[in-house]
Amino acid sequence: MNAVLLGYGTVGKGVEILCKNVEGIHLKQVFVLPEFENLPYFSNDGKGMVTADDVDIVFECLSGTEPANTLITLALEHGKHVITSNKATVSPNLERYVEIAERTGGSIQIEASVAGGIPFLDAILKLQKLEEIRGYQGIFNGTSNYILDQMQKNGMELSVALKQAQSMGYAEADPTNDIEGIDVFYKTNITNMLAYNTKNDAIRKPIGITKLNTEDIKMAKANDKVIRHISLSKQKDGEFASIIAPAFLDKGHYLANVPDNYNAQLIYADSFDYLGYFGQGAGQLATAQAMLANAIDTLENRERKICLNHEKKVNESILKADWIVRAKKGLKADKEQSISENESYYWFEQKDATIIDTIQAFDADAMIALWV
């Protein structure tokens, strides 16, 4: 099969490297910015590349939503097999991509858009055909996990750990998407659609890690907890709910022991209870291998079809949990709920509550986290 590659950044270069190892895939051309178009087999004619009659597979690993969305749409309209790692584009557009692919005979494969090199979405697609997935939880962003790990192991301030993550290439110059949970928000939307076989519905905006500080780390340690940034989702009676937030986990919790910039996930269903995954959630070759795995599925005619044939709605009342809220003194709250305090802060525990109830009960500027 002939293939073209959209984007020649970190992941794109990884795809080019690994394509050489796959017999049956010939990488014809690479779409790059205009200033690079004179390089061998590079071009800035993205539209021409994805509509060419002799092209079967389109690898898309551009940054941002445009021209990625335009080129993916055009490729699908021409019946191509599109393989993408672009979560920011997939999250709001997956329903439309699936509809186009069904109409034109193409396909959309997105394994690399969530959890990088971990075959998490592949498992989701397989398992949900056997039984209803009850939910999942996981660490989906290596940057945030690295920062929190350094804060807890080495006593770093968040700003110092972030600079170290940037120096090591784990964080972008503008880390907003990572530390504010936006990256995980995209991945949670995508996972919800696949896990619950449903069209997209608006989940609550994420709570990032930017309000965490060393006092929170000390309080966690005093209570034998480890802080991780997680996505937690549950399905019940045809509805679902998801929350993205810092979590104070027991030390023995599976996700509490995920080090450095690694990712990990747990899927739960009736037949197997919990099923765990662990590995690199990003990076050049880890992400590229997920894209090539999808390409091999296309070669061997065993793609896992994405079906979004339900319209399940978000119901936050099905996701109740215990929460820890940190706010400055003077907050109007029941002092009997306070589980710890120092000269500057109170930490309040909100038992068995939804996120909206917790937000309404406390100051909107408070640090809010799951207490698991």
C-alpha cells in the first residue's frame, strides 16, 4: 500500500523511521511547511497528496487543528485510510470522521491519539464488543505525572519541576495543555466515545495541577497519600460521567506507583473487574509504533471499526466521590470537616459528593482534588 505522511515533527520522523520496518507499506511523500518543499519527496501540497488516486494510507501527525482537520476530512472523503495521533483534532471531530468513512469506504484509526504507545484504545474497542465497559481511570499525561513525581520525591516546587520537565523535552515551551489538563480532556472525550459506543457529550472542564503546592505534598504524605493527576469515568444505566482532577491516592493504589513521565490506565467491567495498562504515553517511537500498528491492521484487513451509534448523556450524579479541598483561612465552611491545617490553609474533606456539589460548597478558587 502507498502512504503519505502529514507532518515531519517528532512523531512524523518516528513514523518515517518505522515505515521502513513494515513490508507492504511504501511511504511516497511527506507534507511539510512551504520552506521545506524542495527537499527529497517533501511537498507543501497537502490536498494533492491526500486525494491522489495511488495513495491508500494517510498518516496524520500535525500539531494543532488546522490544516489537520481539513486534510483528514478531504482524505476520508476520498476513501483513504487515515491514521492520526492528533487528539486535539480527533476529540471534537470523531463523529464526523466516522460518518464520512462509513459513507466513502475509508477508515479512521486513532490508537496513537490516546496513551501513545500503550494499546489502550485497542483494548477498549475489543472489550466493549464483548460486554459493557463500566468505566476506567488513568494517568494520561506524562508531563503532569513527571512534575508531581518530582514534587513528591525531591520536594521541588511546581515551577521548578516544570522547568526541569521542559529541559528534558517532556513539556512544551507553553505547557498549558499539559498542566491545566486540556490534553487529558481531549483524551477523555475520545475514550468515552469508544468505551461507551456513543457520540460526544460535554464533560466538565478539567481541573489541572497548577494550584498544587508543597504544602499539599506534605499533607498527602502525612496521610499516606500520593498525588497523581487522573481521569476517572463511569457508565451506568446508559449514562456516563467523567472527571479530570488531581487525586490523593493510597500508596498501594495502582496509579500511585506510576513514576516519572509514564502513563497507566485501569479499565473495569463485570467479567474481569480491573485490567491494567502501563507504558510510555508519548514520545517519538512510542507514538509512531501505535500508528504503524494501525497501518498493519489496514494491511491485514483487520481494523477495529469505531461505532458511535448511541447518544448517551453525561449525568454527573453517577460519579460521586470523596474530595479534598484546600482553601485559605476565612473560607465559610463547616470547620468540623477540616482534616488538617497549618498557619495558612485548611483542608476540608467533602464526603460522597459530585464535583459540582463540591465546587458550589467551597470557594471557586480552592484547590479541589479526589480523595481516593
